[in-house]
Amino acid sequence: MKPLRGMRPQDIAVLLKIVSLGGAPWRTTDLASQLHISQSEISQALFRNQSAGLLDGSKKNVHRRSLVEFLIHGIKYVYPQKPGAIVRGMPTGHSAPPLSRLIESGGEVYVWPDEEGTSRGESIQPLYPNLPRAAKADPIFYELSALVDAIRVGKSRESKIATDELHSRILSQ
């Protein structure tokens, strides 16, 4: 077995995508196509996630409780993010569904930089460069990714609401 060289941010996106599929069967090529990540990088992400205890031995099933625990307690330390310059982009964090329906932000908007974006706000670097593109095609994946960003960037109130949402969405399937 190859040694684990450490998780990468896109590894989390791969897990969120698998969760978003709701138990539907998938292949590595499907994930690569839908996430706009190379097939070899998907394979490596699956290996790293299995080695970290976030996937089972078949590399097909997410250990959901472990994923939720990592997202709630570790994501903001491992992949922290601070809002950056004002750019055009796709809303994320508390500015995106489902939190945008639950939280009044007072005009503060967070976005993933995206030339085709419909909003202007403070830039948040996504977990990997093509995440906004993948999120446009999968609303469930988009919402899960935005909730993760709310934990990465959010103040304690946003983070608490995002934590509750992730917990219910990931563990309810």
C-alpha cells in the first residue's frame, strides 16, 4: 500500500459529490467528468480518502459520520479561507442556498470567482478550481459545497447553522 501523502482540498469535493449522488452507482470516469477533475486525480483522491478513513474498503461508500466530524471540526483548520477582493462570481457560504434562505447577511456577499457569475462579492477560493463549474450542474453538490464554505469562512452563527444543515443532509441518506 502506498503511503498517505496528505489530503488535498479536492478530496473533500469528491466525497461531497459521492454524497450528492444519493447512493446511485458511479464510476471513476463519472466523477471525473462531473467534477472536471482528471480520472487519475479522482483515483488518487479515492485512495487518500480511504486511507484517511473517510471511504470504505471498496472506495465506493463514504463513512458519513467520519466525514461530518471532519467537516465540523477540521475543515476550517486544514483548508481555511479568508474573504478576498470584490469579484464577479457564484455565491457561496451564507450567500448561497440553503443558508441564503436562512440568514440575513446585511449585504455581505461571498462568491467563488467565476466569469459567468451573476453576483459580485468578496472572493472565496473554492476547494479546487473547477468546483463552480461542477456546482452549476448539480444543485445538491452546490449546496453541500457552499455549506462547507460557510464553515471554512463563516462567523460562529453561520458556521453553526451550516454544521446543522450538513449534519442532517449527510447523515439522513
